[in-house]
Amino acid sequence: MGSPLKKLASQTAIYGLSTILARVINFLFVPFYTRMLTTESYGVVTEFMSYIAILQVVLVLGLETGCFRFANKEGADPSSVYSTALSAVFGLSAAFLACMLLFASPIAAALGYEGYDAVIKYVGGILFLDSVTAILFAKLRQENRALKFAAIKTLKIITETGANIFLFFWYPSHPGGLLSNFISPVPDFSYVIFAILISCVVCALALLPEFFRITFSFDGELLGKMLAYSLPLMVAALPGILNDFLDRILFRFFDTSAESWRSSLGVFQAAVKLSVIMSLFVQMFRFAAEPFFFQRNRDKDSKELYAKVMEYFTAFCSVVFLGVIFYMDLISLILGRDFRGGITIVPVMLLAYMLLGMNFNVSMWYKLSGKTSYAVYITLAGLVVTILINVFLMPLYSFYATAWAHLASYFVMMVLSAILGKKYYPIPYNWLKIALLMVVMGLFYGLSYGLGMVDSIAEGPLWMKLAVNTALLLLYLLILYALFKRQKPEEPEESEEVAEEFADEMEA
């Protein structure tokens, strides 16, 4: 077990290089966007990014995971699997792009963005390129080529960063030329969308060698089997992505108590960005863990391995949660002054993303067992919770309701996944230990909040509060060390050594 755990930890770190860089650069742009753009303009960017995130799930058809499943079967031809998947996604995405180009004007008018037809076309181009390259990136993950995956993702990030800097800082003072056919000389939300399109083009060019290495052959029977497996996952993924982004779209209809729903959306999105560290770890873990779980499924001790991964994942997330909360007074300064009204939702969003990552772990049972139809019911239950809370409470509490909707939805999905998984694909999760981790994390959060209310600390210099919170964080780390270091009598010695080895890798 030690070697697989070490491999998962190392690949999580490699995949994380590009993911960390993307989120860090995105995070570094937050103070820039929240000072250069108005809350309304930032809200528009958020709305378009929500459309992109949701539609990409549909256009990929769940075939990323489907490729992992069918390429790992005995006697399977991975080249045929990936060429068939790529052909299907390419055809669907090309048809979608054609529609976006033909109907850009009426779509822009329907959304209330007359005169921004070009932005609709850019969104179509982004979705086409991202959907096609998603299959090529899946192939790199399947082949354990994590370094190349990270290198191309990094190139994409650097390109987007450079395009943003060029567009916002250089072009407005040097308008004209070829770019005048694509963007306005006055900076607005379209600059952000156009920068993403440029990065997608560069990413696609970088992946062309992988594209030409595939021996293309279309197997209709294989595609039918892959879609039978993958489409339920796509449908199941939709509520998940809707849980993340549907609320941004609902602001248009239900944030009636705000003076401007776009402004309220911009404030909410800026606050969500402060929880980027938690969502970052969940994302990088998912990249490495999904193919890892499939590859280890034949091992006789695979279920014990999955249970152990869950414990360390939860422990690491609890450290991230407390680390962000304890230093929120400093972190909040990243936002522009007009955007700081939403920082009170950060603890809720951090916990929500933590539950999302835990749900990813416990939901692997239906992917590994092939019972993907259950994913639809689980995620639809979460979506119902999201919609109900936003529809009924957003008019009263604005983005505060949205944050709690995330938390409630992820919790419901995790509980349902755990219950059904125990019945159909039992994994020996140590729920008592996981619950203990959550309770201790909550106690330390409450302790920090209580000490922050003490007059000598609340009215004293900031460094005093930070020093108290640093001491609390160190104490929590000591408790975690003791909890995972302690050997249970029923556990074999080898198991403890493996756990310690994995903990060392994750800390590294």
C-alpha cells in the first residue's frame, strides 16, 4: 500500500503545480480586478464564467471518466477509446460553436448585453477549444504523464496572465490596429473573456502533437457503451457544477433586495475567491485521485487504501480551513474596499468546499462499481437543495443564502453517497475519526472567535490577534500529529508505517 500512496501523493503534487499556479495567478488578479473594475462589471465576468463552466460539462459528455474506465479494461485498445471519444466531443462542440457564431446577436440581446456580440462568439470559441482539449488532457492523465499535463496547463495560465496585463495596461493607451476588430479601446469585462480565449488557442496549439499521435478510428459500438457509462456521470456532474455556478445565474432573477444584482454578484464572487486555497486542494486532489482509484481497484487491499486516503484528506482540509480563518484580517485586505462586505461568508464557503472534496471520496463507489445511475439521484438531491434555498432565501438574504445553499447541498450529497456506498460498495471509512477531526476543527474555530472578542485582543494591535491564532494553529497541528501517530491495537504495524509515509509525502 505504501508505494501506491506515495505515487498518489507525488502525482497530486505534480498536477497541483499547474492548478496551484492557475489559482494563485487568478487570486493575484483579484486585487487588480476589484480595484480596476466596478462591482457590476466584475459581476458580469462572473456570470459569463458560470455559463462557460456549466456548458463545458455538457459538451464533454462525461467522457473524461469514461475514457479512464474503458481504457483500463483488460484487452482494451486505449487508442481506439480516446479517438472515439475525441471524435464525439469534437463533433458536438463544433456544432455548438457554429450556433454561437450564427446567433450571437440575439443571444447578447436576450441577456441584456446589446453591442457585445463578440463576447458571445468568444464564449463559443472557449467552450469548443476547452471541450476538445479536455479529452487530450484526460489521455495524459491516463498515461501518467503528469509533468506534460502540468507544463501545458502552466503555459495556458501564463498566456492568460500575459494577455490580461497587455489588454488592461498597454492596449487602452495604444488603441487601434488588428485588436480594434476584437475588443473596445475602453477596458471592460470583455477584456477578461478575450484573454481566456487567447489562452485556449495557445493551449490547443501546444496539444497538437498529442492530437496527431492518436490513430483515429471511430467505433460506434464502443461509443455507445462509453456513453451508456458516461452520460449518467455527465448528468450527475451537472448538479455538481450547478451547485457551484447556478446561483450566479439566479442572481439575475432572485437577488431582488439588492440595488444591483450584478453588483451583489461581484461582491459575492470576490468573497468566494478568498476560499480559493480549499477549492484548490480539492481540485488538484481530484486530478490525481480519479485515475489512481481506478488503477488500484483490482488490488485486494484497495478499499482499506481508499479509507485511509479519506482520513488524510479530511485532516489536511481542516488545516487549510483554520489557516485561512485565523489570518482573515490580513487576507481580506486583498479585496478592494467596495468588495469587502462579503467576507463573512468565507468560513461557510471553506467548509462547503471541504465537504465537496469529502463527497468526491465517498462517491467513488458508483464509478468503481459501474453503478453510475445512482449518481444522478444523489446529485439531483443536492441540486434541489441548492435551488430551494436560493429561490426562497436569496430575495431576503442575498448572497448569504447562496453560501449556505452550497454548504447544505454538498452535505446532503455526501450523506446520500455514504449511505448508498455502504450498501453497494462498502469501504471501511473510519467515520468516528473523521467526525472527531471535524469537531476538533470546529472547537478551534470557536475558540479563536471567542478569544477575538476579548477586549485586550479585539482592541489591541493586529499582531496580537495573529499571534494568538498562530499559537492555536500550532496546537491544532500537534493534536493532528498525535491523532495520526497513535497506533491502534488492532492495526498491523505495516499499516501505521504506510500512514506515516503518506502523511510525510502530503506535508512535503
